[in-house]
Amino acid sequence: MEFLRPATLAEALALKAERPGAVPIAGGTDVMVELNFDHRRPEALLDLTRVGELTEWSTVEDGTVRLGAGVPYSRVITELGESVPALAMASRTVGSPQIRNRGTVGGNLGAASPAGDTHPVLLALDARIEVASVRGTRLLAAEEFYVGVKRHALEPDELITAVHLPAHAGPQQFAKVGTRNAMVIAVCSFALALRNGQVGAAIGSAAPTPRRARAAEEFLAAELPWGSSEALPDSLKRRFGDLVAEATSPIDDVRGSAAYRKHALGVLARRTLTWAWDEHRTGERACA
Ligand SMILES: Cc1cc2nc3c(=O)[nH]c(=O)nc-3n(C[C@H](O)[C@H](O)[C@H](O)COP(=O)(O)OP(=O)(O)OC[C@H]3O[C@@H](n4cnc5c(N)ncnc54)[C@H](O)[C@@H]3O)c2cc1C
């Protein structure tokens, strides 16, 4: 197996164009598991760790954060907790410190597992995924990115270069059910964002792809008493939870049954709504 080591993004894209079968490797926390278990044996690995352009983030003009695909979770937690809190919350739940030091949002997207923790956040925040090749750069809505179980919308010569997220975009929450707090793939997960009268709500590990709960979003956007500082009635939270549960199409597997996932997502939806609404009405964030 060849090990290709580009030093710049231009070199990485040229190599990917020449060798579309080369498998990108960033933190390696998914790729190395696959190689160690002999699940795949690619002709070449394309090591992205020396490509500086992928390991930076910046705030661009309209208040959007452009997060390089190769920024590890540990930096998302320490550097983006204020501007993109839900992504930092999700990052805190990934694996162990070692995994968070190596693993990246770009790698989570590349793996495109329905259980990946960043996906519900990217969907709820209307993130855009920046992908590039020698042919140019394009921005995909997060919703267009996930096309099937562990399948994404990248062309064979493309790399994920960054994720664009709104900064300081209002109350947002992420919550996950797992058997313990570390080293655990989600049984199910949920992200919620309340933004100027709009609602983003998305589920993980409860359908073939991460997905938005559209009917729940529309219900909440219409029914939330946006100008009020009152707590929300239980009936509204319950209806929201029911609509989120209805948006799922989970399976039974080793981590949990379909029925449990549906139930748990209703609970996570109600809980995160309580926390996000409390932040909306008091200005104080409850941290999941
Ligand atoms: C012990 C353990 C615990 C874990 N816990 C969690 C968890 O709690 N939550 C969770 O979501 N995940 C978890 N994971 C999975 C993994 O850590 C994450 O998916 C992580 O985000 C992968 O990032 P990476 O940089 O290591 O990706 P890599 O392993 O380097 O790559 C992953 C995939 O993305 C592709 N890729 C990487 N970068 C790019 C790029 N720039 N462009 C195109 N394709 C690219 C690779 O080819 C590969 O297919 C865990 C893994 C382990 C081993």
C-alpha cells in the first residue's frame, strides 16, 4: 500500500485527481480501525495531516465560521465553544481524549456514519460542506451531503476542505444516548437550534442517514411564543417530542432497539427544547 504525503492542498487535490482510489486519512480513528480489521485494503492512503490549509478555522465576513476539515475535536471544544456551542457539545461526547485529539469533523463527514455525532449539529445549523477538487470548489447543504448508509455526495476526485457554520446563532443544544459517557457510538442523538424565529432539529443514529425532523421544526417555529419570557407548556414540549420521534426510522441493532431509539429521541427532544428555551428567555446557557 502506498502512503502519499502531500504538503499543500493543491498537492493533495492533484494526487486525488490522479489516484481517485487513494483513501484520505486525517486523524485515522476510523480508517485505521478498518485497516486493522481488514475491512478494506486500499491501493494507497492519502495522508492529509501535513496540509496546513485543512487544520485552521476562521470567521469569515458574514459571521460564518469556516472550520477546516482537519481541525480535531479537542480544538473545536476549546476554541469554538462560544461561537458554535452545539458543535463543541457534540465534540465533547466523541470517544476519549485520545480520539478527540486525533478525530476531525472532516473525518466524521468522510465516514458518513448515521451515528456520527457531528451530523445532527451540522443539519440543525444549516451548515454547508465545502468540497474541492482540481476542477474547483463547491458548497453543499449538509442535507445534500448524506446520501445513504455511510455514503456521501463526494465525487471520487474530491476532498472535504471545510465546514461553514453560523457563529453565535442563538440557543443550541446537542444530546446523545449511549451506554456510557466515553468511547461510545451513539444509540441515538439529537441537535436543536433556535434562530430568530427559525428552528433546526436533527436526529442521529435513528435512520439510514442523519436527518432533519422537518415537521417538528415547522411545528416549533410556528408555536414557540418567541417574544415571551415564560417557560413552555408541557403540552408543547410533548408534541415536539412526538413529532421528532415520528421523523425517525430506526432499526434494532446491538446498541438498542428501534422502539427504544424512538422513545429516547422524544425524551431528548423535550429536554433539549427546555434547555434551549431557557437560554432564549433568560440568556443563560444550560450545558448538556
Ligand atoms: C474508540 C473510538 C471511539 C469513537 N467514538 C466516536 C463517537 O463517540 N462519536 C463519533 O461520531 N465517532 C466516534 N468514533 C469514530 C471516529 O473517531 C470519528 O468518526 C472521527 O470524526 C473520524 O475522524 P478522523 O479524522 O479520525 O477520520 P479518518 O479515520 O482519518 O477518516 C474517516 C473517513 O473520512 C475520510 N476522510 C477523512 N478526511 C477527509 C477529507 N478531508 N476529505 C474526504 N474524506 C476524508 C477517510 O477517507 C475515511 O473514509 C470513534 C472511533 C473510535 C476508534
